[in-house]
Amino acid sequence: VTRLPPAGDLARDEQWQLADFQAEALWRISTGKGVTVAVIDSGVDGSHADLAGQVLPGIDLVTESGDGQTDPVGHGTTVAGLIAGRNDDDKGVVGLAPEAKILPVRVLDEENRYDDALIVAKGVRWAVENGAQVINLSLGGAGDSPALAAALDYAFAKDVVVVACTGNASTSSAHRVWYPAREPGVIAVAGMERDSDELWSGSITGPETVLTAPATGLLGARPDNGFWRVQ
């Protein structure tokens, strides 16, 4: 991760994925307006300029207090910006669904980890019960979880779309697609290299993979109104 100063115009110029997805054309069809996306992650800094007004009151299941809008790691803020960063000016990070709303659900601790998948299961259920139409899980691990499987089934029964990452090789000794991405019904997403149709070397993939998405050289929002380059 490379930290950058809060130079908004630089941020806009660096978002190569917008051109690859032909975002301007997509936005003529849909901007995500009316859709609530739960980001089950490390929390989301809703005070970031690119997320101001985009983040709904959520929940912090780590401290069991607060509305999920505290992010000591930055991961959830970056994810939220990639999804729903504002597009009403010419600066900063723009999401592919800039008029969607983010429902933050904090399940990751200060080390960007969870010890028990039960906390993720609780987050999934809470998100469904509080209006999420899409759930994003940029997390996972090697082991299956009956509790999380049941929570995902609950989401599917309520017509909630669940998206999860297939995993990063650099943070896992496992070579299988992570759980919950490998749970049937979840849209499992692997990573692509910038300016290429090649799979990113750091991405785990397997037969459960449904989609690939840009994964390297991304510029994202970080807490305290900054930006950083991530993969």
C-alpha cells in the first residue's frame, strides 16, 4: 500500500478501472441509485469527502458500539469508495455505482482480521435485516463455517446479492478459493492485472470463480480524507 497526499485531481486521473468499465456509458443506464450495499469489513470512514452523504448508519460488531463509521485499518473505506465514491464533482475517488448507499458493518479488528466466522455471519444477518440489497465481503479464509453458510442462505432467501473475493495468495497459505466465496450462490470475484486480460499473480482462483475485476494499481480512499494506491 502506498500512501498519497489528498490531491483530488490526481485521484481522478489514476482510476484506470473507470475507463476499462466504460463508466460514463454505464452511468447512462444505472448509477446505483436506490441500492444499498453493505460493506462487511473494517468499518467505513463516512466523513471522507468522497463518501460524504453516501454512508448510512451501520454497526460495529468488533467494539459492539458505534455505527460502523470508524475504520482503524482503511480497508473498508477503500472498498466503499470503489463501490460508491461520489461523482458530483471533478475530484477524488469515484465508485462504479456513485449513487448507491453504503451500509457499513465492521467485523474486522485493528489487524484487519476476524478470529471467528460467527462475527461475519452476524454481520450478514444484520445487513439483510437493515435493508441491504447487495452484500460485499472482501474477506475470507480457508475454513468453512456452518453459521456463515446459514446466514448466506438467509440472505439468498431475501433476494440479497452476495459478492466475495476469491482470496489473496500473499495473505494465505491456502490455494483454494476462500470461504465464503466458494459457498454456492456467492458471486466469487478474482483479480486482474492492470492493462491486461491476465489474472493477477496474487489472486487465488478456482472452479468457484464467477468474475474477475481490476485488482492492481488501484487508487482508493483512505481514512482522514486521503488516498492510497492498493492491490
